[in-house]
Amino acid sequence: MTSLLNDKKPIYAQIKDWLTDQIIDETLEVHDKIPSTNEIVTYFKVNHITVSKGVTQLVEEGILYKKRGVGMFVEEGAREKLLTVRREEFVEDYLKPMLDEAKKLELSKSDIQKLIDNRGEK
């Protein structure tokens, strides 16, 4: 396993995130061919089955589509689907816990906004 991966998440999920990040940042665009499973295996130095699991999930979610004998490609509307999911995850994983903690600390909305503004300047 390369230093690109960590122990915080299953490897297949990290590979899935790696691909989705490229779709979100538009490194991979609609109908672009993604790297082959073998290329990903070589890049991350992981098991073929692990890579296949991450890629298969993206196919099942309608993010990628397969052209038999040619490879996997980015599905139309994939970026928008991914942004919707990531935004929902952002609210659940970051925003709600932050607001819960802010409430415990008796921080107002304006206090939170000031902290965000100050942090953004650094």
C-alpha cells in the first residue's frame, strides 16, 4: 500500500474517493475514460479485487458506465450527483457536529461567522 492511502478508511473507499475527487474537480469530465483497473492497481500497489470493488460501486451509483472491452467512463450528470452527495455528507459530518459544539460553547451565529472569516484570512 502506498503513502497515498491511509488506515482511516477501507482501501476500496479511498480509491472510490480518489476517482470521485477527479470528477468533482473536473480532471475527469463527462464521457472521459478513467484509468484501467490495472493502471490503478499499479499506481496504488493494491489488490485487483479492491480496485474493482470501488469502481463497481461507482457503476452501481450511476457515476461511471462500462463499454465492454473498452473501459469505464464518466457518466453524464456524475459531477452533479457527487456534489449533491458530498454536500449532504458535509452537513452531517462537519456542519451539524460543529453547530452542536458551538451551541455548547454558547457561540452565536455571528461569533461563528467571525471565526470563519478570521480563519479564511490565514
